[in-house]
Amino acid sequence: MKILTCPINGPRPIDEFAYGGEAREMPDHQSCSDAEWADYVFNRAGAPGTKKEWWYHVPSGTWLIAERHTATDQVARTYLWGEA
Amino acid sequence: MPYRLLRFALSKKHPEPAFFRQPEKLRPSYDAVIIGGGGHGLAAAYYLAKDHGITNVAVLERGYLGGGNTGRNTTIIRSNYLTPEGVAFYDASVKIWENLSQELDLNLFYSNRGHFTLAHTESAMSTMRWRAEVNKQMGVKSEVVGPDDIKHACPEIDLSCAGHAPILGALYHAPGSVARHDGVAWGYGRAASNMGVEIFQNTEVTGLDIQNGRIVGVQTSRGNIKTGKVLSAVAGFTPRITQMAGIRTPIVIHPLQACVTEPMKPWLDTILVSGSLHVYVSQSSRGELVMGASLDPYELHSTRSTLDFVEGLTSHILDMFPFLSGIKVVRQWAGMADMTPDFAPIMGKTPVEGFYLDAGWGTWGFKATPISGKTMAATLANDRPHDLINAFRLERFNEFELTGEKGAAAVGH
């Protein structure tokens, strides 16, 4: 992957982006158990596949979601959070 | 040229025995199956046979022997870690390394060079002092040295780093060494094979048979095996194996790249590491500079190389050694590093009975090859984690009791 499409600024070189990790649902910290919280904090779906990830376009300060395959490095689509 | 080499030219058949037996077929069952024919897996097979008399063992390798991260690292061996648990573990490894060529009857080109971790900032200096004190407490030779000592050991270095990042001092670790990494896999493989261990290359694990929370077998591309003990020592492939076992771990895969230059006359005797410039460099016995940098910045299950990496790395190397500007990079490659949040490995038992993990070796696994083999063999044989690896258990994440090694295991933080 050398180019990522920012939903605001269009296709931009990958150097302009920072990786923010997999987009995950946070459990309710008031009601979840310690084990569920540890699982959320530390554990990851490490096997290769298409994942929703946070990416950050640094020059414009835009956080976005990219659906990317972590073995082929191909991006299926990008969009702003909530637009899914 | 020694005359005995002539027989290789004159003989129609290869005049030396093969390094290890290559059986045609898997047996229907084994006492233990080791997934991964890299240094760690083969060392575990060797110590299972040697220390515990368990020889009915199969080692399954998806590609070829030592073709994963064992053959892709920058071969640095050291024990100057940050936590007492880490220092004790890696120091035990260095002690095995020192006599390993004799033990395996194979020249591993183990070469004691001394290891400088350069500090360019006051905060880096304070980490160096911290590491030196922990190391001394544990009986490991590490000390903080000044710029003059660095210049004495390596007169070619530009101590100002082109004015960008003047070197204030370093952590000097006398036991720091390099070794020939593929030789380690071949040496352990041959020794294990001689004691009865069976090694299968081009054999991919496609599934694990688990009944009532116990491992009972392994499915492979060559057929199924029954076994009660399975060790996964597969580095960058760990998440695929743990997914088959239904185990969740914090491991995420990032590529780690490295490269070598064309060979030069020997000029760099020591190993140099700079956390601020994100580089480590040593000169191999062939004269090439072996260079590495920090991880690629995002998750990727691939061993592709990038131009970004080699551009960034060489610009930092030139800050340290401007005279290298005419030297060519001749090869670059990547490995898949299985990263953990605390930069310590994950070793020992898992929630599945009889399934053991030797993983989370990220960017720091090669130096641990002998001791991880020895401790994992003991863990398999006794079904109880070896004392040296207790701090590396998978359960530590559930218990919020991490083993923070980031300050000593990584460059680029």
C-alpha cells in the first residue's frame, strides 16, 4: 500500500498517515468483569484478514476508518467514523 | 585450498552425509509435535531428546529449515535487559551460546564483539544507567561509558551524528556477540535428528484436534497425527495457530526489515545500536555491514521490502558514518515480528491442556534460541512452566502483571 484515500482530502501518499490500530468496541467498564476488561485492553484478533482500522491523516488532522486486508495490504474502502 | 575439498568436485554423489534425516512419511502418533522448524523449535526438540529422553518427536516446518525469522534477524546476542527476570533469562542464554559450537559440533561463527547502546539524550542516558545497575545486580557485565570510550572502540564514528544528535554516552555490554543464524538452526536440527527426532519440511499445519480442552492431534498437509503435546514455535505465524486452538493473545504482526551492504575490509569490530536514530549495525565475518531499524508502523502479514525503509535507515547510518556514502546496499529483506504490548515473550502453558506456546518473540528472539529451547523442553516434559519463564506466561495479561522490556528490547520508542 503506497496510497490511502482520505475521505476529506482524496488519495494521499501513505507517508502522510499514521496508523491507529484496529477499530474495536469498548465494553462498558462499569459493568464488565476484570477478565473482559483485560481482554479488551490487551488481546487482539492477530490472524490475517480484512479488518476495520483507525488511520489518521496527519496534515489535515482527519481520523478515518480503513477496511484493509492485513495480509495482502489491499484497502477495500475508507470512510469517516459513523458513515459505515 | 585444502585437498579434501577436491572430493566434492570429483565425486558424483555428495561425499558428506546429509545434515538431518528426511523421513518420507509421518508416523501415526508422536509423544510430542513441534510446529515450526526454526531455531526455537529445533532447540526445543534437541533439549527434549537430550535433557528429558523424549525422542519420539516430530518437527513440522511449513517452508524450509531456519527460513523464517531465524534466518532473517541481524544475529545480535546480548543480555543487557531491563527487568531482573529478563536479564536472568537472557544471561542463561548467553552462557549456553558461549559453548554451543562445541556442543553442536558445528562452527556457528560465534564472535564476541562488545555491544554499545548509544544515548543521544539525557533521558536515554538515564535508561542506560538504570539498565547498567540492574545488569550489575544480576552479575551481567554492563556499564555506562562516555563518548571517548565509544570513539576509542570505533574511531570512524561521527560523535555529533552530523550535528543532529550528539552522542552523550552509551551502555557498554562486553558479552555482546554475533553468530551465524542459519547455522544455529542446522546445528540444532542435526543434533536432534541424530537422537531420533523427525524433521518434516514443506509440511503445513492445517488444524489442531482438541477434545474436552485437551490437545489430541494435529492436522497437516501430509496427513493427521495423534499426540498429547504440541509446542507452537512459529513466530510471525503464531496468531494463525492460536486461532486454530481458540486462544486469544495480544500478539500483533508487524514486518521488521533489515539489509546488508557490499563486503568491506574489517573496520567495525563492535556492535552499535542507537535508539534515537533507530539503527543497529555490525560487520559480519564476510565484511558486510548488517543493519536493521525499527518495526514497520502498521500490522502486516508479509515479508515484502520497502524503499522507505532503506532510505530512512541509510540516512541515519550516514549521520553516524559519513564515509559510507559510496557503499552500496546489496540485499534487503523482512521478517514477520510477533509483537507483544510489553516487549516480553509469551512462553509456557495455555488454556488448552497439552498445547504450549513459545511466541511473542517480536524483534528479540534470536538471542534467546538456546534458553527458550531448553526451558520449553522442560515445560513440555514436566507439564509445568520452567522457573526462568514464569514472568513470560500468557496469563500475565489477565492478571495485569506485565513484564515491561520496551526500554531494552526495541529501538524507536
